[in-house]
Amino acid sequence: MINNPIIEAMLNRKSIRQYNDESPSDEVIAAIVRAGQQAPFASQLYSLLLSRNKDKHPFKAPLLFTICVDFHKLEHIMARRHWQMVTNDLLLLLFGIQDASLMAENMVMAAESLGLGSCFLGIFPNIIERIVKEYELPKRVFPLVRLAMGYPAENPASRPRYPMDFVLFEDKYPEFSEEMITKAMMEMDEGYIAQDYYREANYKIPLETDRKETFTFTNYGWTEHISRKWGQWEASPKNLLEQFAMCGFHIPETNMKEAE
């Protein structure tokens, strides 16, 4: 495969959960944020929250960024132009999530180029209210994802990914054969099991149904892990819709049903 320093950095990227005590300088932080800003955008619908209080951070990371979808700023600008927002909040959030996600990825790769490591931390609804209070977020700002960052104190292996023929579809989306699905599952599971990923983390998602546990760390791989996650958690959107509403984004579930 064609390679160069940028592609090599992307292929070698991994989540870092152990950091040394060195704190990145303001100059390094500014370079990472500026690179993040240069990502493609719909309307620059993002803001960053930064904490340097590593004693309170996951993994004691020196930096903790919270990447937010932010319409508060844009509405101030629109008001100066004597406009009001009329676009529905669901579409706004779709574009805002794109902007914030692209910025976050640019920040990750900029950090890699400067010798830092990072770890994406998904934000579930149960911590959104705490973030809003901690940072005194105004309405129309929604915390999307967190990014722990610092200088690595570990060098784990890069994690497996789907085979390319399970990702890249030319001209039309395929009808999957049993062979294609089996190959993709084996590539993911065998890779994670070979690295002892879940055994070393001592983490297996508990079964919350009447299913009988048949997996041990010798055969518990990524496909069972991800299936347990999305096969058991957050069946109703109610909790998430309430968090959106708390942040000033209103997507009534009844309206969604009526639209169907």
C-alpha cells in the first residue's frame, strides 16, 4: 500500500490510557486547536472546553478537551445580522455533530504529529448534565465527545479494523454473503483476542437479559462486545432527548412519530 508520514501516523494511531507527567505547553495546545479549526465545516458549529486538572481526568491525562456542538455563538452572529434561527434542531444537530467530529479528528492527528497521544471518550446522557454545570454552558451548546490527551507512557498495539472489502463498496452497496460477514467478524475478534485486549482490561459487558453466559476471555472478542453494548443499552431515546432539551435543542418524540 502507498505510504507516507501522514498515512503512517494515521495507521499507527491508537488510544492511549497511560500518560507521563509532562504537561503540553500552551504553544503545543494552540497548534493542536488551530489544526482542529482547519477541518472542513458546515458553519463552524463547535467549541472546545479545556481542563488541565489531571487529578480529575480519566487516566490522569494532563489535558481533557470536551468538544461541543455550539449554536450559541452562531445565534449571536445571526442576531447581529437581524436573522433568527428557523432550521429545525434535528438538522442543526446533524450538521453540528459533523463539524465537531471533524475538528476532534484533526486535533488527534495534530497531537500525534507532535508526539502526544489521545483517547476519545464517548459522552453518555448520564454525564451531560454534570458537564453543563461544571462549565456553565449556555443554552444551545451540547457536549458531544471528550478527548484525553498528553504524552504517552505506553505504546499499545493498533487495534484491528474491518477488512477493506467490508467497508469500501464501489458503485452500489452489496448484499453480504455469509462468507463476507464471517471473514469480517474473524478479523476483528481474532485480532482483539490475540492482543488479550479485554482480558488485560478485565472488562466484559455483563448480560442484562436471560441469556446464559457462554463467553470467557479466551473467546470474548470485539463482535460480542459491541453486540452486547448496542443490544442492551439505551433502548429508548427519551433520556437523550431530555438532555438535548436541557441544552436548548428540542426534538419532541411525538413530532418524530407524526412525521413518520
